Amino acid sequence: MRVSVFDYGAGNLHSLAKALEHDGAFVEIETDPARAARTDVLVLPGVGAFGHAASRMASGVADLRSAVRGGLPCLGICLGMQLLFDASDEGPGVGLGIFPGRVHRLEGGRVPQIGWNTIEGANDPLLDTAPMTTAYYANSYVCRPDDESCVRAWSTHGTARFPALVRAGRTIGVQFHPEKSSAPGVELVRAFLREAAQ
């Protein structure tokens, strides 16, 4: 199985690639969004700012959107989850629009949120397979879907409740960093790959 990690040019993807390299998965770091759309599994990593990432994605956004809507398994992590939405208050550009809604600044507590937080109300097969009660976060923005039926788990920071995990078919977005969330987080990544292989 070929797993393409789309690189926005914003950070070290080593820990994520290491978590993905399992059960024969071949992981490649891809800088061309159109080529990233032609893979077995797409991963949108959680490093960088929305505006910069959206501009790096812009030349192939139609290819990526078509592939993901067509059933390409996709995991969006932190910023990658936010790119699955329409747009963001953090910066200009358009996301993939897989989840109708917008990304807003996290309110209700100290920003950025950095550290461990609780996963609440888990209701997704992925979290049944790889249970997580806490996860590692590093974010200043959160997703606000137009229709909350896509939300499969929540977290709370201060007084703000926000989606921790969203799903639309074979597309999953997580606001936390599973690759930095110890063994349970790595197991979640691998459970996603097993699901994607089916």
C-alpha cells in the first residue's frame, strides 16, 4: 500500500512517517498535490499555517478534492483536518471542502493549546479499534462543521468544546497529533491504515 504524505514545506514529518511505516506500507513524502492525489492513501499532516498550506495545495486542489470525494482514504491531522474544511480564519485560501464549515480561532482558554487533553464522547469504529482517552494537541484553531453529525469525538479546552475527530466515509480528520500521542495514538494511525486497506 502506497501512503502519500503531502508536504506543505513547513516541518519535520519524520515521526508521522515512522508511525505510518507498518504492515508493508510504503510511505512517500509528496510535494506535488496532483501527484499526492494518485496514491492508495493520502495523509495531510499537522504542521504549518492554513494560508501557506492552502497555497501549496492550490495547484492540485481540484485533483485532491475529486480523489477524496471519490473514496481515496484520507487522514487529516491537526492542520490537515482543518484543510478538509472550506476555509479558515487563520489565513486566505480554500480547503478541500469535504466537511462544509469553517476553521475558527480557539477561544475559552490559553492559546495555543499545547499538551494532553481528554477525548470525549467517542463514537467511531476507529476509536473502538484503537481506544484513546487522551491525546496530544498543539493548536490555536479548531473546526466548526455546519453539520455536527460528522463529529465522532470531542475535546474541551477551557470553556470551548470542539471536534476532536470527524468522519465522512473513508475520510477522517483528527485535531490532535496521534503520532505524538504515545502508543495509543500510533495504534490509531495503524488502525486507520488497516481500515484503508479493506
